[in-house]
Amino acid sequence: MTASEVAQYLRQNDRYLIISHRNPDGDTLGCAGAICSALREIGKTAYVLNNEQITKRYEEYVSEFIAPEDYVPETILTADVASLEMLPDNAGRYADRIDLSVDHHAYNGLFARHNCVMGEKAACGEIVFNIILKMKGSVSVKCAELLFIAISTDTGCFKYNNTTSDTMRIAAELLDIGIRADKIRKEMFMTRTRNRLIFEGMVNRGMEFFCEGRVAVNVITLDMIKNSGIGEEDLEDISSFAVQVEGVEVGITIRERKDRTSKISVRTAGKADAGKICMKLGGGGHTQAAGCSLSCPPVEAKQKILAVVYDGWNQ
């Protein structure tokens, strides 16, 4: 579906529930909140499904949209969700009845009845911006702030290579609406807790390099998180840490889970395709940012992801 078709669809239906993805970031939450707010502004009943993994960083912006437990939706949307595997646990009961997926992941599984997928967009927030404009003719300050959070967080405050001229034009329009941009930039990008600084020291000391420095790997253990005292809100951007090192083309972050399985995040610079790397291990994502999960501890997960990287370069 095009943005215009989605706008028409949203005007025609009601009683919405918008679902974000597990381990929610600014893009999925910003889009979910903006869609919900815009729908309410045109007289629709709309809520965002509670995501138990929402961190304190975003609570202020989305708490007013959270659905009550007894809410019964008629129309179900997902925002920035590439596959059913990305749904939070409490969304499983809706997996077979999702009406619309709005997403910017090129590897979207097209799991909804209707899909608006634009893989060329830097953030799902860019798509939602155009949908809201076509749906109601303007973007409110509240929606604009949520969309600025969505776009700025998925572009690393506009420093990632996915940032395009369209991204910057939309950001300029959001600024012109009168959002609290300084507040958002400070909260999202310019504030580190003391525990985060301690944690960064641990990550730096443990970083490993392969392929003559072209591949960097961070392994984040449960003990590191416990000993640093770091909170979940301080871990959101840690996946981009390794690829920021000079000469690194593939940055891999492996996070140990409580059940001793591993969550892998891959960030790339140059020709390597993070999405293709992670797809070989059952995951997916974008060209420069992707992820997957493996049912093995980090030591074994490291060997598996490195084997995929080596194989890709040797082909």
C-alpha cells in the first residue's frame, strides 16, 4: 500500500491497536505513538499495546497511549515490525489477525493483510510522517515530537549512512512545527549515566578484533550488566559501539540472555550487508543494521556469526 492508500484505510476503520516490536527503540515507539495520536485527532479510538520492555527514556512520550487491559480492538497495526518473531510476548494473541504493517525493513515478511513497506526509508518515522499528512493534512506538535524521536534515533541523530536528503527535509519540517528539539536531543543523545561510563570501559577492554581489524566483536555478559549497574535504557545504542572503531567494517555485538541464549546485533560500514549476514542465521534487518537470535551461549554464537562473515567475504 502507498501512504495515500494507508491514509484512506485509517480514515475508514476504527478501534485501533498499534503494536511495537520487542526491545522497543525510538522508531517503533515514536511511530506507534504518532499514529495513535493522529488517529485520536480525527476522532478515532486508538491505543498502543503495552510493551513491558519500554524503558524510562520513552515512558513520558508514550504512556498516555497505552491500552487498558480490557480494551477490545477491531483494527490491528504494527509499526516498524519486520516479522512476527519481533512481536512482544503479549502480542502473540494478535499474530494471525494483523490488518496493517507499516515498516521500513527491506526484509519485511509481509505478514499482515495489508503492508506498507518502504525499504529505502531511513526510519519508519518517515513513512508515518507522510501517512499522517495525507490522512489529516497537517502534523500536530505532539505527533511531530514523536516522529522526530523516531527518525533521529534510527539515524543516530542523523549521522548514520542511512540518512538521506528526504530524511533531512522531513526533520526540518518537524522542527518548523515547533517541537522541543533541544530536550529530545539532550535526553536521547547527550546524556550518559555514570553506570553507562563504567559499562563502556568494560566493553572497550573486552572488544576483540578479527580479519586484520575489519571485524570487531563485543560480548556483553549478564555479569557485565550486573556489575556495572547499567539499566536497560542505557543499552539501546550499544550495538553501534564496535563499528565506530577506525578501520572496522563489521561490528558485532553479542548479548547474553538470562536463559543463556544470545542476541546478536550487526552494524556495518562499507560493502558488507548486515541484513544478509543475519538472514543466514534466521534474522534480518537493514543493509547496515540487522540482528538475529541464537539458542546457544555467546562463545558459540561468536563462532557462528564469524563463520558467516568469513564465508560472505570469501565468496
